[in-house]
Amino acid sequence: MLDNFFKPKSIAVIGASRTPGKVGYDILKNIVQYGFDGKVYPINPGASEILGKKTFPTIIDVPENIDLAIIVVPAKNVLEVIEQCGKKKIDSAIIITAGFRESGLEGNKLEQELIRTAEKSGVRFIGPNCLGLIDCHSRVNASFAAGMPEKGNIGFFSQSGALCLAVLDRALPDEIGFSKFISMGNKADITDTDIMLALAEDENTKVIIGYIEGVSDGRKFMEVASQVTRKKPLIILKAGITSSGAKAASSHTGALAGREAAFDAAFKQSGIIRAHTINELFNYAIAFANQPLPRGPNVAIITNSGGPGILAADACDKAGLQLIPLHKELVDELRTFLPPVASFYNPIDILGDSGADRYDKAINTVLKDERINGLIVLLTPTAVVNVQDTAMSIVNITRLIDRPILTSFMGKKTTEQANKILTKYNVPNYNYPEDAVATFHAMYHYNVWIKKKEKTFQEFSGFKEKAKHIFNKVRGENRERLTDSEVHDVLNAYGFSQPKGLFARTSEEAVAAAKGIGYPVVMKIVSPQIIHKSDIGGVKVNLNSKKEVENAFFDITTHLRNIMPTAHIYGVMIQEMIIGGKEVIAGITKDPQFGHMVMFGLGGIYVEVMKDISFRIAPLSKEDVHEMVRETKTFPLLRGVRGESEADIEAIENALLLLSQMAIDFPEIVEADINPLLVKKRGEGIIAIDARFTIGGN
């Protein structure tokens, strides 16, 4: 689809310049000097030749066919050039020019005109406001970057041109190779998903890395990413995270969501490996590009000093990697050549006087244990160790095995030449042990992903019809919030158990309701203006008598009329008081890019303080809800601690699936949360104690 961008036979540079330092000159120079073997046509009406190439006034004047147009003219002239591309049957263009959407309202209008003009002219384009692109295999450097990366198997795309330059500058000294290097700019036409699909099919690309600030179509992004990650690792650095907009949301779920939660969920559900820094992006890319994936979580650490080994062990424990002890016969073998004071278990500390030979023997001995899925080799540069020989020994071992070896030769000056050896021969080396562990974990996690079966989304039928009339009524009355009774009916329609409850307008009705339900009871204020009732004294619990109910009714209604005089207080809800169980929260929120998300976490009044939550984007599969529950810190409490019974985890997972179905059935839901959702013992189910729903447009 994008062959003319990466493998053009002819390139025109519209806006080519004779002045060194100008973008139009630098791009033309890069195309010429880095070995592009096709035809190059500088377009400049005021010159006869530039850099030895014959110049034409316009692309229409070029007699031959042109595969790729590089546009470096002022923004006001870009549309005219695109029209000329259409007349010349040029279907691919890179628009370097800035001054479009990124520059403000007028620029945005111009960009919309550009999109329409390009579509009408039959031109696909990258940009505008971009650095250009580089294909290291076809030797196309259609960019104004200072340099050409080595040929390799890492495909890189970036929304930021400046980050492209930083990544390139970081890669050049270490001779890190790339297959393709693409600056996306404003992504007005060709987007991240187009590039991801192209790199997934590119025979020269083994691993795909990218930098994004946002996506325009979150659902499509996830769909494409899920396809791509089944073929190749996709590592993305996401920037521009802010939760300020989400904090304006009124429900707990909305306030806790934020844009980061949506992207984090999208990455998890589509197999994307998330890098949080540029350094991590490089760390992961180099390992994925050059080492086999670990087949399991079992890692062995070999070190010549205790401290780094402990740091690595701590990092493994936090990451969920397993430091299994070696087989006894292998420990006995280590004892034959290691000093008696060495540590023979995992981590294996071979001591500070170790040379290349001792490292070699230790590594080969440990690798005899087939349960070990990979090694992390640490080295501190003592006076007696020959770090270069040790590096070469590790290189030779990696050539013979199908398990990953990651290294951390710590320090700088003493290990500099050894690090160059490791880099040259594709052994990933990291400044610190924690980086090596994080990379190993990312590789293992990706291997787990590609072994997973395609997800089957859980679907329920019959619930929508039962609840449809409620949402129709709320919309018909131009309301956003459902009343307590409407929320009760919606949850009931979807099969959620709820406490017995009766609405009361007066203290007499409240007493009668409490008597009918049976003591003890809970009293909650009912008002469309009051969402978080407990925050402002709108809930009274453990009421055990007529007198307590009467007093509670007076206290609640008087207090709230004083602090919220404009609120419409309809009355109170009397509910049975449920004893026991664990409080969690489950909810729905709507993200502008990705749509509905389902949330789970620690519930009760501390939910926004502890923020022990997980999100997934609907629709959900059984695998999704299984992971959601287990990635929270709340999960061990649900499993039971200090003799407590295990909570009904299966009922929680089913509730999350029901909320996913509800979000699909009623896209007008903007926010919803059930808090607390009380979880009883295993097999006893869950009870939705309190809930709120807000709707909006579809």
C-alpha cells in the first residue's frame, strides 16, 4: 500500500533550495548523498540545477513519471502543489511544511482543505509538519535529519519530529540499525495505524517502535494493534498524559479514569508493550530485535558482586519473574570451579575476582538447566576482571543458544570497550540491573501475549429489552442522571442483587419502611443534586429502632437543607443493612477516543484516595475480567487473608461482564458506578449497595 513511500524509483523535491541550511536543500542533499539510486527531480522555478541535478519549474514540467513528492513550499502553496501531483498521477507525497493544524484555527481550516484536495486528487500523504522519512534498506533519506542510521530491523514511527531527531542522535553513536524511520507530523491522512500495518508486513522489520501523543480513532487503533502484535512486537512510548479533564467528571469512575487509563487499557488489550521513557523504548527495541523471546518467567542471575545481584533479584520479584534454584547436580558442578564463599543459588554470585573463564563456565553450567528461560549477567569492573574478554565470551555463548541473555556491565569508562563489543554483536547491555530485568519482563510478557488465543467477547442477551424503557424515559425528560429508583430498576434488569429498599417522603413513612424491612436499616438521602451522599452526611447506618430512624430522618434532611438550600430533596431511601462482605467498586466511564471502559477496584469511601483500580475497554472477554481483578492490590484481600474466607471472585467477574454488556447496549451511558459492590463469601454472590448513572448523547 505504501511502497512508493519506501521504495520509490523517482523522487521530486518541490521547494528544493540552493541555500545550505534550508530544509529544501538539506532534504535534497540527504536523498543524493545517502545512496538513493533512483531519479531525483529538484523543483525550483528560480534555478537550473541544484547539487548537480537538473531543476524543473514545476512537477508538471518533469517529462518522466514521479513516484514520490516531497513538498517543502509555504503552507499557502501546498494545496496547489497537491493538485499538480494529482494531474501528474503522483499518488504519494510527504508534506514537510508546517503552518497547519498545529498553528491554530486558520491552520486547522487549511489542513481540512488539504485533506479534501488530496482525496480529490488521489494523493496519499504523510504529514504535514513532519521531518520526513528514511528507509535504510532502499537508501531513501527523504528527511532533513542530520545523518543516516545503520541498516537494521527496527521500524520506528513518531508523531514528533523533534523526538525523531533525538532518537536518531541516540542511535548513531551505538550504530543501532533501523529498517524504516518515519516522522508522522499531524497525521492528517496517513496515520499510525497505516504505518503499523505497513511495518507489520515489511520483511526488513522485526520489531516496531513508536512515539504517539494521541489517536483519532481509538477503536481502529486497538483493532490494528491487535493484528500487528500477533506478528511482531509493537513497543510504544505514549506522551501527553493528563487527567485534568477526567477530574471534572462527577462520578468516582469518571474521576478515576483519565486519558492514561484508557491508553493503558488499550495497550494491555491489544498486546502493545508500553515504554515510559525514551531509554526504555531503546532498551526494549534492542532486545526484541536481537534476542529470542524467553519461553517462561524463570530467569537466572549471574553476578560478580552481591549488591547488583540483590537489586536484580528485587526487580525480578516485583516484576513477577521467577528466580528458581538450580538442580542439585548443577550446584555441585558450580562448586567444582567456584570459590567456597561464592553463592551457588539464584542469584549466582561468582565473586569479584572472576575473569572471563569463570563467567564462561558459570553461564554454560546454568544453561544446562532447561527450566531456565533466560539469563541476566551482571558485571562490576573490578581490577582483576578483563571486561572485554568477558564480553566476547558472552557473545560466543549467545551464538549457540536459543534463550535470551541480557547483560548489565555497570560503570562507564572501564566498561566502554566491552559495551561496544556487546552492542556490535547484538547482546543487549544495560547501565543498571533493573533495566535488564524490566526488559526481560517485557519480552516474557509479549511471549505470553502471542501464545494467547484470540479473545471471545462475552455477550448477554435479553437484558437490554428489560431496561430500555428506563433510558428512554430519562432521555425523554431531558435528564442526565437517573433517579435512585431508576438505577435500582436498571441493575435489577441486568440481574444484580440489591438490598431490600423502600422510598420514604416523611419520617412516618421512613419508620414504616424500616419496620417492613426489618432492623437494622440504612437511611440515604434522595436528591438529584446529591451524588456522593456519604461525603456530605447524607447516609446513616445501623439504625435499630423507631426513635433512631426518626432522629436520622430529621438530622439528614435538616442538615442537607442547610448546606445545600437549592437541592431538591425528595425524601430518603430505607434499605436493609447488609452485614459482612468486602467492598469493591465497579463502573463504566466513556473515553473520547476509545469509548466505554469498565472499571474495578477497591470500593467504599476511600476509592479516590487509594486509587487501587483497573480499567478495560468494552466489550470485555472472560480473560479481560480475570486480569482486571488480579492486577489490583485488592485481589489478595479477596482471596482471603489471616483465615478469612475467599470472596466470590467469580461473581465479581460476572458483574464486570454485565457492565460491559450494559455499556454496549446503552451507548448513551457516560458514567456509572456501583460503590460499594459488596462481595460475599465464595458462592454467595455480590450485592450492589449503592449506584449512580449519568447519560448523555450517543
